[in-house]
Amino acid sequence: MNKIIVVVGMCGVGKTVACDYLESLGLDRIYFGAITFEKLQEEGLDVNPDNERMMRERLRKEGGMGVFATLNLPKLEKLVKKNNVVVESLYSWDELKIVQEKFKKQVITVSVVADKELRYSRLAKRDVRPFSRDDAIKRDITEIENIAKAGPIAYADYFIDNNGTIEEFHQRIDDLLEKVNNE
């Protein structure tokens, strides 16, 4: 039975780096947050932190806190039938519950953690959607207060520290995959 590895964590911890790496190892990938960008594009709005936050909050207000999982379930069902899958940008507790309810023991949650100031530094330097320190703090607080992001992070099956080099991070992911495959 194929597995669904859900990668969670605060902004700037390295979720995308982890998902890129897992995808390079042959896992299929689904990015729950793509729906935000699709909706912004449909409405002709710029992609920026304020519009992204507005759209995420509006979608959740209209469709509930699990809306991103609900909207992505058909794609996830299709992918997991043929391969192991990595899920990027599952945020809320409700989203996790929906995925776990549907796929049961196929779901493995991995929380990537890194020190806050390191996260903010990374976010300021990234090429795609860089955030100022103030924007990063604003996003942290918004995600904790408005979307119950802390639940999936705290309740993860596994935790991976990403305060070091990319090579160390990849090795920790490899170690985790070996552990998961041996269980």
C-alpha cells in the first residue's frame, strides 16, 4: 500500500526543500497551496503576501477549515493509487483530519522545524516569494491564530530538524525514510 507523507511546518523551515528532495527520490507530489494561486489568477490579483492571506482566509471562510484538503482529495486519491505521495502545504488541523480519515494508516506526518530567526533569514533570501522579516512575523501569527496550523505540526508522527546544511537535512530525510520503510 502506497504512503502519503505530509510535510508540515512553519513558513521558512524547509518544507519545499524537503518536498523537492522527496520528489527527486521518486515520490509524486501534490501542493495543496496551488489552489490559492489558481484562485488569485482567476480573479486577476497579484501574488503577494497580503493577497495570498486574503484568499486563503476567504476560501476557508467559504469552505471551512478543511477546504484545501477537500478540494485536493480527488487528485490525492489518483496519485496514491500508483505511487507514494508527498503533500506540501497542508496547514490546518481540519485538513489533516480529512486526509487521515480518508487514507488512515497510509498517512505519515513529518514536521520540519528550524529556529525562528533562521527561518526569517531564509525567507528574506529566497528567490520565489521572498518575505521581509515583518511579513514573515505577520504570516506566522496569522497562520497560528486563524488556521490552526500548530496542530498538525505538534501532532506529527516524526520531526526533522533543519537548522544545519542542506546535506544534513537530506540525510535526516533519508534516515526517516529508512525508518518508515522498515516499520
